[in-house]
Amino acid sequence: MKSSVNLDGPRCANVTDLARILDLANEVMRLGKGMNPTIANDYSFIYNRENVENIVIVKDGDRVVSSAAIWTNSVEAAGIRNIRTGGINCVATLPGYRGYGLATKVLQAAVKHMEQIGCHIGRLRTGISNWYHRLGWENAGFSCTYRLVHSNIVLFPELPGDLKLTFGSEFDDKTIASIVRLRQSDQLGGVRTLEIMRDLLASNNDSSLKGGSQYCLALRKGSPVAYCITKEDKITEWGGSVELVSGLVRACFYHKFGAREGQLTPGHQEKVSSSPELMLVAPKNGHPFADFLDSALLPVSRDYWGMLYIINPQSILDSCGLYDISVTESNGIFTLTRSNESVTVNRQEIAKLFFGPERISDFASEVLPLTFWEWPLEDV
């Protein structure tokens, strides 16, 4: 129950608060759902001494009773460069402290903090979108999950014969550096460094918990030219040219499932196993391989990327070179102007205007909506 001590916060945390923050996050997000207390492992790139000042908390005495964590990174996609995002993780309040609006306060303080440290967009994934919507967040962006089976993987080209394949689950620094170089070349999703990639792979990669990530590399004369990262039966990340990635996806499928089974001889019956499926995550556009997937008319599940909160719309436009569009704001209402056209939208609507997937206006329709993408490995 709430004590009589005055609540401290919302404010940014410090190192001495870290253990109590993890206690709260695990109690609400893991133990309260019958799960093991794995937050520190699942999000080690967030809950650490270097990032603790990007966690907003409310305390009652020594207890952290409400919190919202932020992880910042830069993203690129289809002409967008160096958009700074703030990912929101584990908005949580202890049961005895609910009903006081603490979650609303820590989230609003987190958005203010993101603005102060130069973020352009807030991002999160949630199953309670209506709660976030009332605070200015909106479902936006586009994510595709393709279903690959034996009958459609044959549409993917074979890899050139001079390439060598290597599969593994141990991401040493040489492998990570190779993936980072390909990721940097593609300029799609979060900007990666060796240190960031190492931290992301180390998080939530305990095979005893959910199954660790694995990789497949295509090498030409010893140098990686394409890669895929898989987790269970899903390709969660890929990189390289369209020709090599599509061939590598085909090779990954056959490496995992082999040739098609179930042929019957006349007069003989045999038990046929379920047909295997490999899922593949991709943006709708922003890379020639995404265009290949779209044009192949494969079975696909289309969804919002997640929820976005537009913090600095002018900087987003400027980063795309759209200098002819100006933005003014008054009390959360935005007016965008270009030449003789203009449109007025609220904060939720500007997320869809910028990143879709729905087209809510014809304003600047030849350049909007933009592509927003971050890989599942960067989920918070």
C-alpha cells in the first residue's frame, strides 16, 4: 500500500536506484505473469550503469514504485538519416500504487526527457494501445511477416556457386563485425556499431529461456557478403544485396528443413509430418529485397510497426532533405506548409502522416509517408 512518505519523482534515476528498478520491472512484467525474473538479461543494453539516467522513476522511500525506461539509438531507412529514437521499455507501477496516475506521469516525464536529449521520435510496442493513444502515441509504420514454405521458396534464386555458407550460434567479434559492415552498407534500421551489436545479441539470448539467435553467412573469398539472423523458425534480420539475400534465405530454408517430404509410393501409406514454415520479417520498402518480397506476392501478415510519438517533426523532415516543408506547433496541433498547400493535424495524426501506413491526407503525397524501420533485435 502507498505509504505516508511523500513520493519522490518523477525524475531520472541514478546508479543507486538500478537494483530497485529491476525489482519493480520483474515484479510487474515477469513474476506477476508467472514468468522468471529475466528483465536484466532480456534488456541488458537498457538496465545498466551507463543508461540508468535514461530511466524515469517515482520512489516511495527506498522503493521504486513506478518507472519507464528509455533506450536511444539512431535509425536509417529509404533516405532517412540519423533520426534519433527513444524506445520506451517496461512502463510499470506496483499494484499498491495504481490509481494515482503514476504511469501517466512517468511516461510524460520520459517523453520530456527524450526531447531534452535530442530524440525525434518515441517508439514502443504494446498490447494496450488505447492507453498510450490518449497520451499522444499512435499506431504507425509498417511491418511485414512473410510465410515461406516449400512451394514458394523455389521462387527465390539459388546462390552463386562461388559462395561458401557458414552457420552458427556463437557470435564472436569477427562475425559481429562482419554483420555490422553489411548493416552499415544497407542503411536500413538502427545504426549499428560493434559495441551496440554485441550488446543487442547478448540480451535475451539465453537458449534456456527463449532460444538463442543463430546466423547464416554467405562468404565470397572469405569475406561475408550477405547474412541472416534467425530465432526459432523466423528470420528476424538480414542484410546484403537483393540477389544474395534472396539466395541466402533459400539456403537457410533448405538447411533448416531439407527437401520436401511426403511422397507416397503406390499402394503404400506413410505418416506425413506437418509442412514446415519459415517466417521472415521485413519492411514494406526501403531495400530492394523488400521490393522483391512484395512483388513475389507471398503469403504475408501486415501490421503496424508499433506505436510512435512525434517529438520533433521539423528535424525528421530536414533529415530526409524535405526542407521545403515547414512545421509550426501550438498546443499539440501541427500545421505543415509547402508552397501553396498545407494541412493541420494533431500529434497522433502526424505520426500517420509521416509514417503511415494509412494515408490520411494528400499533403506532399509524392514523398509522404516515409519509411520507419527498426529490426526485432532492437525491440525494447
